[in-house]
Amino acid sequence: MNVPFLNPAAQFDSLRVEILAATEAALAKGHYILGPNVSAFEAEAASYCGTGFGVGVNSGSDALTLALRALDIGPGDEVITSPFTYIAPAESIHQVGAKIVFADIHPRRFTLDAAEVARRVTPKTKAIIPVHLFGQAAPIQELRALGIPLVEDCAQAIGATVEGKPVGSLGALGCLSFYPTKNLGACGDGGMVLGSDPALEKRLRMLRVHGIQKRYHHDLHGYNSRLDDLQAAILRVKLPHLNAWNARRKAIADRYDAGLRGLPVELPETAPGNSHVFHVYALLADRRDALQAHLAEKGVPTLIYYPQPLHLQACYADQSWKTGDYPVAEAVSRRILPLPMYPELTDAQVDHVIGAIRSFFA
Ligand SMILES: Cc1ncc(COP(=O)(O)O)c(C=O)c1O
């Protein structure tokens, strides 16, 4: 049996008729950029996430950059985030001209360690970007207690909650990505900034269209970062299925947990109060590379997220970070192994992955 690591086309197949009808209607209407589907989807996504507004932009990466700009963060400011994540949050801090400050992570949850964040706060700290990595929230209550604006990176966690409250509604602003493999994925790039402060909404709506309120009058240094109507039309078809897809991801995670218990690997941990939407299910293993090669031989190719923590990336060679600065992130990078995880996986495929892992340790 072969188990593809990712399979976004399987989701298109399951909604083919509805998606084709929605895209055909959007194409026929001719309002391709920031059209009626965008406004409707902004309202639907904001309502799903429990926020007052959603501003559609062209990627999750741009959502983070525009969020920092909306909060007026720039040169001279510091922003704290995780060194163990996709690079976008660090990149957004760099792009607005602020200083990236990393704080180490929890060894089994992979999200920020709040005590490490507290240690890094200075009078220049203007925001924290907690990444709700792999589908579960960072320790939001402890981070909120620091009294610094939070820009939640919800790219991997739409639908996750903390004590029943949706991520994206827990900080000053929340950022979503609709990259095709995300829990709510478009058929191209897309993103959104969520929030409830009307002044921030106004700035975000200006920033995404070259800083304008009135056409050809530019009040802010802006961007071209707009969600297109076709992607919004597709996302509107998909959003009503998100809870069922997230529930299926949780069922797959439970099946992995049950099938892998007792093996010499560490299974992912969910923090008390969190509901996890398992964008990624990743275990920790000492002989990770050998296990990964064994799985590939058994028809289970995998991808490592993330093989190198951000503070050691070549693009930051001009910074003073060095090996040993964030020991937990470094150790996790060496040992982490994500398994196939998407709602369309069958139980038989999940059992095949479990069997392949078990045979490595037999
Ligand atoms: C944690 C995280 N933040 C931000 C992003 C950026 O999103 P996008 O690819 O839509 O720019 C991603 C992934 O793609 C991500 O995984």
C-alpha cells in the first residue's frame, strides 16, 4: 500500500460539483479581485472564528506582515516568536524592520514556552507572535498575562480552541493561511487577518490596497495583498465542512496514539484546555532519519517539519544566534517525524503507517 504524505486533490474530488459550480458562477460574474465572495467569506470566517472582522489578503505570510504594520510596529521595536515553525512569522518581523527575538518551545507541544517568552521581554517588546503550531494553541493565557499585544499565527490551527474559545479571537489580531494543504485550504494562495478593533480593521483594509481609502490617494505605505474572488468562492464551499474535517483529523490522531503506544517514540501532547485540530501529527524518535527511510521503503514517504530551527537558517547568518541558543527547538528538529495527516486518509492507510512504524522497532 502507498500512503501519500499529502493529498489536496482528494478534497477537491469530494466537493467537485460544488466547487466547480461556485467557481463558474464567480468567473461569470467578472468581479475577480475583492469581489462579492471575498466580502461574504470575510464575514463567514470572522463569524466562525468569533471575531468582529476578517480582512482577506493574499497569503498567511502577508497576513502577519500587515498585522504588524496595522499595530504600527517597525524599526526600533522587538517582536518575540518561536524559532521552531515555518519561517513566515520571523520573516514578517524582519519585513516591517523590527527585531526578531526568539524564545524556546515546549518539548512535547512544540509551541512557545511562556516562561522563556517572559525572560525575553524588554521595554522595546511591542508584540508577541504565538504560533499555534501543528493545530494546537500556544499557552495563550500565560502570554496574555504579559500584557503585550498578541498577533496569533493561526495558519495551522483554524478551528482549534482554548477553553472553548477559537484561536484568532484571543489576541489583538489573528492570522490565517489558506495554503492548499492547510486545514481550510484554497486552490492557490490566500490569507486573512482577524480582529475586533474597528481602527485596526480600517488600517488593514487600507494596507492591503496600497494604503488607499480613496482610489489613487495613498495615506499609508501599503501593499498589493488581496484575496481573489475565485479562492474566496472555493473557501466558502469548504468552510461548512471544516468542523467535520477537523473531527476526522482528531480521530486519525487518536488512532495513531492507540496504535503507537508502547513503542520507543514520544507521542504529541495536547495542553489541558486545548482542543487540537491536528494540522500535523508528529512523533519524536531518536533514530528519526533511519525510521523515515524505513517508512519510505514501506510506501509511507514523509516530510520533516522543521529540519532546522529558524535561528540557524542561512538568511540569519548576519545575526548573533548560534547553535545551543534554543536547545529544545534544536533537539526537536533532530527528532521530529510528522506522519501523514489529512481527513481523506482511510483507517486502512492509518493502520498501514502504524504497522510500518511497528515493523521498524520489531
Ligand atoms: C505557522 C505558519 N505561519 C504562516 C504561514 C504562511 O502562510 P502562507 O503560506 O499562506 O503564506 C504558514 C504556512 O504556510 C505557517 O505554517
